[in-house]
Amino acid sequence: MTTNGVRTGSRWPLHALLAANAISGVGNKLTALAIPWFVLETTGSAARTGLVGFFTVIPVILSAIFGAGLVDRLGFKRMSIISDLLSGLTVGLIPLLHLSVGLAFWQLLVLVFLGSILDAPGATARQSLFPDVATAAGVRLERANAVAATIWRLSFLLGPVLGGLLISLIGTSNVLWIDAASFAVSALLVAQALPADRRSQPMDASHSKVGVLTNMMDGLRFIASDRLLLLLAISSTIGNALGGAMNTIVLPVFARQSFGDAGALGLMLGAFGAGALSSAALYGLVGYRVSKWLVFVVSGILSIVPIFVLATTPPLPIAIAALAVEGLASGPYGPIVSTIYQRRIPVEQRARFFGAILAADNALTPMMVLGIGLLLSTTNLTTVLILLAFAKLSIKLAVVTRPILRRMDDDDGNVPRPDAVS
């Protein structure tokens, strides 16, 4: 017996996919730490390090727009393998060229750009594979997504810590070698453990002619055709933009102005990660039995309180506790929303939908980061924190008061239930 081509009864494919996600996630976090450090070591230029960061972020949006069509053409499994292999290749070429013939800065920018632009199609492919693999293993989607979210949060914690330790012990170039190898291991797991399901086969000739923009528009139209998906997508886009500004600019400025120590920033971010990890794991154990609507509403409102606390410029222990509470509130969001997406999207639409969602999730973040940065240069930190808190509160209230949100608890298997926008 199979589920969309995936043989039922064995949990090995699910375990392998989760392991591949974990390894790839840690690899991405190693890259995010090791490459900027490599640039600082080899050039000593903060400006060039910032430029490398720019070339790391922009491809995420571009690949989300164009990647769905590539996933449709190559299939979920094949795209996941190719993405990991090419990501590993681009990372490995950095120390290889540097230690052999030399690495020009423009070459580094090209490699960073290519490495980043391949991440999104691979993530889209694995996300599209996940519901069938979990269902075939006999695991409820809520629990499977909670485990996946827990692993993601864990990689977010372990990657930077492990990267910093390894850089001090064996040097940046060797860390990049390890990083490249991690992508190869992830690709091998997917290749060996996951069978070729029906969406792992390349599309036929008629579908292969569909353009990348058409794929993106198809994904956006599907989102717009379902009021619940549309509401969650809008909420996620604005929430990610506010969260990106908070983590990228506001928290570093807060730590520097309040404590004058980068270690304080690390402790606060670590507290957030630990809180999110704990609540995601707890949701997977027992929380999935509670109404998704209730958890979503309570955790959403709770996540705003810590921002108001930070606006009072509290001492470090209270700031750490506030970020831990925000992390606890954010943990269930991923499993809940992922489950809803997976249950309402037909298998043939997954790549286009997740590509559109990934593009939308990141669309406002660069402008929000830029706007908050300019705002911080003209007003004080407390005012910015209060404005962010009220903005987040307004969005949450606008979302949780919509009647369509109660459809979150509809349990309709994998059959989509589109709700035409009225």
C-alpha cells in the first residue's frame, strides 16, 4: 500500500527526511557563521562582509519566485538531492580556490549567491515531500510537523555554537569543508531512504513549458482562492518582516545601548531559541490535542508582551526572560501553520504553493529592516519598540478576530477545501 507513491508502514523514510533536514539546517547555520568570518579574516573589511550578506539574502526571494517551476520539472526528491549537492559544491569551492589558485572577491560573491539561490528549491522540495512521508509512516501531521519544527529550532541553536567552537579549534577553511560535507550527507540520506513518489518524476512536456512566473502566479492564485490560507499568508508575511527587523536591528541596538556587550545579545537570542525549541517539542507531545485555533490565538497574543517589557529597558535577566517567553509563544506557530498548509494543498500544487509562500514570507523583510534602521536613526529605541509592539498587536487582533480562522481545526485529511474570497 502506498500514499501518493510512498510505501506505507515504515518510518525509516520519515526519520531519514528529518535527519536530512537537521543536517542541512545545521549546515546552513555553519555557512551563515563561517562565511562572514572567512571574509573578515581574509579581507578585514566590514563593508565587504556586509556586501556578502546582501548577496546571501537577495537570492532567497529570487529563488522562491523561480524555484517552484524547477521543482515541478525535476520532482521533489530529485530537486532536494540536486540542491544539497550543489550547495555543498559552492561552499567547498570557497576553501578549495582560496588554498589553491586564490579566490577573488567577485568569485566569492558568485559562489555565495549560487549557494543561497539553491537553498529555497531544496527546502520547497523537502517540504512538499514531508506530508506524504509522514502519512505513510502513520504519524499525525501535527506531531510530525512539531518534530520538524523542533529539529529546525535545534539546528538554529547548535549551528552557530558549533560553528564558533570549530572555527576556534580547526580554522574557518576546515569548517567550510565540514559544511560542504554535511550537504553531501543530507543528499545521500534522501537518495537512499526516500522512494521515487509520483511527484518525484519530471513533469510531462506540456507542463514543462509552463514559465516560472506562471508557476508563481498559480501558487499565489491558489493562496487567494482559500480565505484561510490567504489570511495566514498575510499574517506570516507581516510577522516575518517585523520579526526580521527585531532580530536584525532592534535587538543588537538594544543589547549595545543597554548592556554594551555582544554576549548579552547572544544570551537573549539563545533564550528565544531555547523557548521556541521547548514549546515546539511540547506541542508535538501533547499540544496537538488542543484546538489549533486556541493555541494560535493565545500564543500570538502572548508573543507581544515581551516587546513591551523590552521597551522599559529592563536589566539583563528580565530581558532574557522576556525573550524566552517570546520564544515559548512562537514555538507552536510553525507546526500549526505547516499542518494547515499540508492538509489544504493538493500534491500537484505543493511546489508552486510553497514557492509562493516562501517568496511572500520574505518579500517585506528587506524594506522593513531598512525602514526600522532609518527610524532608529531619527528617534529613540523605546519609541521604536513601542511602535513595533502596537504594530504586532494590531496585526494579531486583525487576524484572530476573523471568523475564517476557526477553520484551522477542520480535519479533512489531505483534501483541499478552497474558500473563494468574497
